[in-house]
Amino acid sequence: MSVADEGTEETGPEETGFDWPRYPRILVAIDETPAAAFALRHVVPYAVDQRSRLTLLSVVPEPPRSAAAAGMSLRQLADQMETEAATHLREVAAKLPQQLSVTTVLRHGDPAEEILALLAGQPFDLLCMGARGRGRVTGALLGSVSTAVLHHSPVPVIVLHPPLTARDRSGQMS
């Protein structure tokens, strides 16, 4: 079969040999970035349509050691980061469609390691996440977390990178 044999309005995907993949248990790694919101906006309609169960995961990283040098309490900063992540996780889950089965998980540590540990410890069929792309080489397309997870995930991974805005293309920070 060739790509030219794609279904038309008269023939559905099942008549061409292609069909929607089934991912009944989807892990969505989220944080407070636009990339995470972009990824979630893409996976929710699929999950509703396929009656998939979503697990939303947020990982609170260790506070940067440089904060202590700046006179901040690392414990206080860690508590603040946890509170903000938990609040964001609850708010996101509350906005999802009522017919969607949603579980939330909050973990602490290295985001890539925690995502991979949850994938290893629970049965998921798909991982969906956003990519920030902050670095220069690999990070030009993916962030360091998504790159690490993509290379070690035991399940298929969808990494969604939001489109560049006009301001991003001009070389200025957004």
C-alpha cells in the first residue's frame, strides 16, 4: 500500500489499512510552561474520543543551589515550588472534561528520572509531553527532559513543540 492509497470521504481509514492507534492509559507530563499546555490541548480530545485514562504528572525539581548563595532558604523555596506545582496540577485537572478519567501524581526530583520511574512502575501505553527547546543543539528542537525521556521510554512518546511565534523567529526571547 502506498500513501496515495489514503482514505477519502468515501473510504475510511480502516479500508486503507490504517486505523487510530489505541492508547487506553496515557501519561501526560506537565509543568507550568506553554509547551506543556500545548501538549495537553492535543492529547485531551484524543483521550475523550478513545475513552483513555489520563494521568497528569508534575515533578518538582530540587531547588537550585545558587538560591542558598543568594540568601534564600532552600527548604522554604522547595516548599513554595511544591505548593505551586500542586496547585497548578489541581487547576489543570479541574478544567478537563468531566467524562475524562484523570489521576494526578506529584513527584520530587529530576524530572526525566521521575517520568521514567513512573513509566517503569505503572502500566502506561503512551507518554505525551511538551518540549521547551531551551538548549542550542539538541534543545533547539527538544528540551533536555524530553530528549532524555524520548531515548529511554519503554512506551511510545509524543513530544509536542509549540509553533514559534513571530517574535521567536526574530531572535528575541518570548
